[in-house]
Amino acid sequence: MTTKPQSDDPGATRRRARLERRKARAEKIRARQEEHRADVQAEGFTGHQLRNAMRLARHHGLSASDPFEAVRLLRERGVDPQSPANPLHLVVDNTRPSPDAMPVPVIAGMSPAQIADEQRQLLEIERIQQDILRRRKRNVSQLWARIAGFVIVPTLAAWLYFAVVATPMYSTKAEFIVQKSSGGGSGLSSLLAGTTFGSSQEAVAVQRYIDSKEAMVRLSEEQGFIGHFSDSRIDPLARLPANASIERAYRLYKRRVKAGYDPSEGVVQLEVSAADPAVSVAFADALVSYAEQVVNDLTLRQRRDQLAGAERAFSAAEADVQAAQRKVLALEEARGVISAEAEIGAVMSQIAALEMLLQQERLELAGLLDNPAPNKVRVAATQAGISRLRNAISGLRGQLTNSEEELSLAQVNSDLHVAKAGLATREAMLQEALQALQAARREADRQVGYLSLNVSPVAPEQAAYPRVAANTAMAFLIFAGIYLMVSLTASVLKEQVTN
């Protein structure tokens, strides 16, 4: 039995042609996809890079059926599919369907196990994204909680203390210049007296004394500094306890009393703070008087030493004059003469008279000897007279020059000259010592240094402390700095431990 061939149907022919064309287009598309997949596989993309390409395609709103299509679309858009994934891409877009509702892109050649594994990876990525969001929110909340607990709350507490609790403190200011008297100096000291250079050391000494513990103790004993700041009306943080030690009171004193020296102008600036304006003025006046006393006492020891030295020099000069006078008296008593010059003059006049008599006797002897028959008796008498005159002259000259038993008049005269010259020198030195003693006494009784007030202490009408805005800002900076340092230290230590 033979089968009759079917007759040709134009409609069927057209359908077959369309199917063939569709198959041809599908084959061409499949060929292009295979070619593109081969090119991508040849580039060596890993599975992680392919998943990253799919995420980038979803982020840019591209609908890709597989990762290779995503690579192609991203390259057409101008996006590098191999670029590292931005952490912002992990943020979940709630307007898009979840991965479990999205069909897993099917890659040609993937088995059902590989498709299920891809689905699990997408679910894990979704879970990681949600966990990152929760941790980020928790970290931000904890950060603000720490900032509030360690910075904002302490700053608010400091503001409440400065604005409500703190006791108002009234500040009194004074300025003065340390000056030295221009009298009694010599040389460079007299040129610098009364200038800034001549009183800089005294000004620095005054500033150091005002800042010292000794000034605090004296101010407390005379003006009641510790008692004033121990009053119950002062807030507890600024108040001194009833049994406060000197060291604690001194720390408060350094905060309430501030002294500074300006070397360019030579001015000492003083600021005293107290809970009462009148008390602050009293404290400032007392400190200024203490400073003036310090300036005057700085050279007191020096002046006293100068006075003692002048008195010793005067006593020594006076003793030397007395010793010289006793030496002159001893020399005068040695020959029983009041004046060696008078004694020598008298002896020399006797010698001159005897010399004249001797000359006459010699002339008379010569006249007798010229006689052819001289009188022997007269000649002998004349010769005896000449011999007596010579002995008398020799005896007188011996008194002037040399004597074995007692001092000669020449030696006594020489010693008297030396002794009187020494006495004159000692008397001149005694006169100079007396003048120096009188000058030292005047210097010791005179006030050498004094203070010149440029700005006198005046009672304030408004409290200068506390400065609410400035102190609050300072407290905020301090607390913020402490928190920042602790946070950085903790982060570094945590990183070291975890590594």
C-alpha cells in the first residue's frame, strides 16, 4: 500500500519559513552569546568577578540574563566589570525584589547543584548586607551615647556649676612701678637709678614674693585670707575646708592672687579675687604694702653691712692715730726734748759761738808766735784755750751725730719726722673713715626703694568670675580631648590585640 503525498499548503509553508528564520536568529544569537562567552572565558573571569558583574549590572539598572551578558552591558555603559566592588553596592534596595524572589541567572552548562549554590550565595549576601546595616546603626547609636555620656553631659554639668552654683568672685587690679632713690650712688648705679633697668631685679623679687607662700601666710594672719575662703557662703568646690593645710590654701592663693612683671615697661601687675569687693581691695592694699616693705628690706642687709664696715674702719683708724701719737711721745721722751729741731738749733748756735772763739784764739796764738821772743806763759795759756775749745766743739758735735750711751739728736729728729708723718697719715685716714661712717649712717636711715602706684585698687561692682561661656567652652574642649585620646588609644590597642 502506497502513501499519497500531501498537497502543498501555502500557510504551512509560511509557518515553516518563519520557524526557520526564528531558528536562524536564535542560532545567530546563540552563536554570538557563545562567542562572547568564549571571549569572556578567555579573559579569565572568576566566579567572584562574575557575581560582582551581576551586582554592578543590578546597581546600574541593567537587566542581564547571565553574568556574561552583564559584562557586555556594563562595557556598553562604560563601566569596568572588573572594578573592585564599592561597599555602597552592598546596601539593599528595598524597592527591588529580594534575591529569593528573583530568578537565578542560568548560565549555559550549569547543573541544578550549581544553581542552588548560587541561590545560597545570594541569600548569604543578603544576610551580610542586613547585618552590616544593623551593626552600622548600632555603632552610630553607641557613638552618640558615648559622646553624650563623656562629653555632652559633663559639659552641661560644668555649665550648670558655673552659671548657678559657683560663687561670684570680684577682681581688684593694681599696677605699680618699683623705683630706687637716685641719691647715694656712684658710677653706673647712679646713672641707672630711677630707670627700669636699675629696678628690674627689685621688681622681679617683688613679683616672686607676692607669689610666695610667705606672703600667703602673712596675708592670712593679718587680713584673714584663709578664713574668708573658708566661709560657708562660698560654694563647696571653691571653699577651703575648716582644717585645710597650708599647701592646699597656697594652691587656692595662687588661683586667687596673680602677679606679673612686664620687663618692657617695668610695671608689676597685681590681680586679687575674693567673694566680697571690699575684701578684695583690702587684700590688694595689704599685698602692695608688703611689696613696698620687701623693696625697702632688699638692701637693708647691705646697708647694715656697710655701716658695720664703716664703724670698724673708723675704730681701726682711731687706734692707729693713738698708736702714732704714743710713738711720737716716746721719741720725745727719749732725749727729754719737746722739739728736736729746737734742740739741734741750740747746739748748732753753741758750736758756731765756740768756732768763733776758737778762731780768735788761733789768731792770737799766731800773733804770739810771730814775736821773736814770745811769752811762753801766754803761748801755753793760748794753746790750752784752743785745746779746750776744740774739745767743747767735738762734744757738741758728738751730741748731734753719735753717742754710745744715748740716742743722738739727728736720730731722734729722723725718728720724730717719720713718726709725725705716720701720725699725719693716720689722722687723714681717720678723717676719711669718719666721713664714710657718717655717709653709711645716713644711707642706713634712708629709704632706698619705694613703690609708685600707677593703678590704685578700686572696689569692683560686678563679678569677674566665673566666666560662664569661656569656662564652659574650655570644659567642652577638655572633655572632648580626653574622649578623643581615650578612643584613639582603645582603638589602637584593640587593633594590636586582634592582629
